[in-house]
Amino acid sequence: MQNPYLPYPVRIEEIITETEDKNLKTFKLVFLNPDDEKKFNYSAGQFAELSIAGKGEIPIGIASSPTEKGFLMFTVNKVGLVTSHLHNMKVGDVMGVRGPLGNWYPWDIMEGKHVVIIGGGFAFTTLRSSIIYMLDPTNRAKFKDIHVVYGARTPGMLLYRDELAEWEKRDDIHMHITVDATDDPDWKYNIGFVPTITDQKAPPGNVETYAIVCGPPIMIKFTQPVLDKLDYAHDHIIMSLEMRMKCGIGFCGRCNIGKEFVCKDGPVFTLDQLNHMPKEY
Amino acid sequence: MKVIKIDKNDWTEGLERSSKTFRLFGPAKQDEFHIFKELGKGELPDLNLQNTRLSPRSVVYPQSEKMFKFTIDENQEDHHILKEIQKDDSPRAIIGIRPCDAKAFLLVKRNFDTPEYQDPYWIKSYQAATLVGYACNFPCSTCFCTTAGCGPFHEEGLDILLVDVDNYYLAKTITEKGERLLAAAGWDTEADADAASDPIKTMQRAAEEKIIAWVTTDKLKDKDTTTLFDASFWEDVAFACINCGTCTYVCPTCWCFDIQDETHGLSGIRMRNWDSCMYPLFTFHGSGHNPRDTKTQRVRQRFMHKLKYYVDKYDNGIQCVGCGRCIRLCPVNIDIRKVCGLMNSFEL
């Protein structure tokens, strides 16, 4: 019997400080045993438990794309015991990864459709995974127009800034980067909250269009009326939830919303599904 | 089905013989109350009881359990890599488990043994156990097993059912596991199964008639989840609750757990401990947000899980066997039978 609690050992290969407040770092991890990488077969939208011996585990969305081989990438906000310890770790340190866990964005359903990605703050990690996945030459033809609305408080709080700039230059993805405010005279993108920019830039909803929305509760709250106005059906609005988790496999009992476990039946739900679940998240 | 007659004079000797191949667990009196524990050499299960105060779930699923070990000594080659811990999964027999508590393991199994994932600790430990049930001739006043999918002579989940008849026990062998235990004990006096079935049935009827408490669960499945969730009675139900967690601690069907790392010097373990939905930290996010911040939300979660979410998820009844422990031990008299009634009859 395989032990689903046993993490794969990994080594930290690279650490990138993402934001100007230094609270978000990206960790590039490499499997110690190459065979483990083959077993870690994931889709964009899934998460994993990062495990640090002596400290514990944290559930974190996978920021790398399944099309990127040889490593996994996680962007971690410093909030508690494990994340604070992780932020102090060095390149070369050994830790563990357990997963992949949870479901993923419905790539089979979205094939042949327009995809609108709406993200805010540091909830952009599995969205980065999704963009890299869709832009991969073997996948790009499977999707129609791709729009990305991504906002942060300031330019320095945006994740993956180099990649954002590269995507801006491409003609097969429509980028709508925005910040709440900035006094940077060189800022050449949008200024305004994500819901406002969504209203201005996102294509109208129809059966051919899916929106993936990830962000802080306040952004989600004000984006939903905009999507309603743009005529997005609730089963075409896809969301990813966060919960406190321990086991990540539906056993330990804490991350449920009604009868669904966010770790195993989620974290990805359509708004239509959430409408039929208790409002307890 | 074979029925073995065990003369009470052969009881001690048989248990001693079986202890050569089985670790024996049974009820024992600790201070004023009975608990389930591993029986020492020569120690007999104390069957002079209605039921133990804590359920026997810890025999299969310990309150604290080591999962992995590791070293954080960077001079060691395998530092910070988790290693599995060898477990004792040798055969064990739980003597004198009540039918409700045995059935509870089947309810919990649905959580730990799924098509996608299997919990190796729980499953191996459960598979190692032979459950020797002890039919209830004297149920408690709070028992409501007969309307909770169980009963005082219920056999589901048991390997053997012992029926106490004067100076002997009748042992109904339910599974091959049960047969192996009887063989190891050397109890082989076969009773005429047909002749034994009448007195057993009579005793069963008498026991069932003593159970006067009940729940009605017939409408739970068809209720709308969010309607029940938003029902007006939760504030009232939770009003007196002090979130002590006793109900979840004594329950044979509760399974929630926490995972924690502990280090001592340079070596450490990852362990799991029983947890409870009654505690605010259970769902407390790193961000400070807590989806079940108030005690009413937590009390609602406990009842909704047992009486609605579980019913919907598995379509196999409620997550309760009617043992009545949470009713007997709740310091503020919250009663699952009453709450079940409120939920079952709730109309907007």
C-alpha cells in the first residue's frame, strides 16, 4: 500500500524574491530521485503540500507548468510557521513535496474556447502555470483568444514581472496588466482595480468563453457583478479556493464546504457549483 | 453460520491460548469508568459493564500516532528526508466490543479507504483486528442504536458475536477471521445453530424493547443542504455549547485529525493527533481568516457532517451508530437526537 503522506525529497535549486515587500518568494525545486518526477504528473490548477521536516506542511498552488520539465515551482507568501521558515532556507537545502493534489482547471472543457484569466495579488501562481501551459507551442492551437487581467497594488507587487513583459509583446495573448495606483512615470500599463479593468477589457461572456478567477475575497466580490453584466454564465466562471489543510487527500476533515473537500473535490469549482454549496469559506 | 458454546469455566484458558497469536484488547475498569486497553498477561476483559466511556476507536486509530521519523543533522546523508516508521500490525483481538462501536469502524472506513487514496495506518491496523462483539442485554437509557442503523445484537462489522447466557457464552462466528480466533482459543464445542437461534432471538427482542430512545432520519437525504445550513435553529442548538470537544472525543465515528512535527535535539517525528471541529484552530487560515469562526458555525458543522453531508456523500445512512456517548457526556446537555429531529422535520 502506497503511503500518500510520504513526501518526495527535493532540493531547492533557486530562490527568487518576487515582490518589493520581499514577502513573496518563488522556490524552484528539483527532485532528488529522478523517478519521482515521473510520478508527479500534474495539471495546471493543482496544488501540493510543501513539507519541511521539523516544521510541517503547507498547501501551495503549483506555479510551474506541466510543460516545464526538470523542476517544480512554488511562490510562497510569508505568513506562518512553515512559510517563515521556508523564506529563510537556502539554495541546496533539502525539503519535501507531496502531491500533486486536488483537481485542476477544466482543460478538456475549455479546449476550443476563449479563455479569460482574471487574477489579483499573489493568487496568480496557478494562473501563471495555466498561461505557460496554454502558450506552449503544442497547446496554443487548442485554445481561441486568451485574455489576462492581472492586477496588484503597485508595480513592485506584481509577480513574474519579466514574464508579464514578455507576454505583453506577444500577439497570441491579450494582456491587461493593472495596478491600483502608482507614481512611476514609466508605468505603461493600466491603472485601476481588477474589476474595473475587467469591465473595460474582458470580452463579453458566451458559450464559447470561460473565465478563471483567482484573487483576494474583495476582488472576487467586486468582479462577480462585472462578469454578470458581461453575461458570463455561472458554469463558465471557474474559481480556485483556499482552505486550511493538513492531509490534502480528503481524510483529516477540516477543509470541507458542505460535503465537498476543497483539497480533494476542489480546489477548483465553478461559480455554479459554489452557488449550491453552503457559504462557509 | 457456526455457533460455538463457550463454558465460562473455559473462558480464561481460551483467552490465554489465543493470546499466543493475538494481542488482546478489552474493557478494563480505570478509576470509576471502563476504558478499552491492551490486556496484560493473565488480565481478563471486564465484561461487567454497559459500555466504555471512550469508544474503542483508539485501538485501531490511536489518539496520537507517529507517521514518519527524520534527522535534521546536516552531517547525516539523509537529513530532512522523512522515513516510514515500522508499525506493529500483528493480529489483535478486541474482546467485548459493543455492536455499535464495531459498526462505527465501517462508517469510518468509508473515509480512510477510498478508490483514490488509502490511509495505510488506519487500514492496516483495522485489518489486523478481529472484533469479538458482546451483545447488549442491558442497553443504556441514552442508546438509540435501533433507529441509527444498528442494534444491540447487530452483526455488521463484527467477526464474532458473543451472547451472554447464564454460565456460558454463545459465540456466533460471522467471518473467517472470527473462526481463526475461536480455533486459536481452542473453543470448539459446536452448539446446534438452529436450537441456539431461538434463545438468541428472544434475548435480542428483549434488548431491543429496552431501547426507548430514537431518531427519525427518513427526510434528511431529501432536504436541501443550504436550506438546512441556513436554518434558524442553529443559534439555539449551539447556545449552551462551550466547545469543549467532548462529543467528538468520545464519538466512535469521528475521525478528524491534525498533523504536527516534533523535534528533540537533531531527531524528529511527524505525527498525527485526533483533532476536533469544535476548536477554532481547526479551520484557522494563516491569513487570519476563519471560515468557522463562531461556535455556532462549529456546532452546525458537527451535526451537518454527521446527519447531512455524510448522508449525501455515501448514501448509506447517518454518520452515527446511536451509542449515546455524546448525549451522556455533554456538560450542557446538547442532544443529537433532538437536533436530528429538528433537521429531519425542518421546513422553510
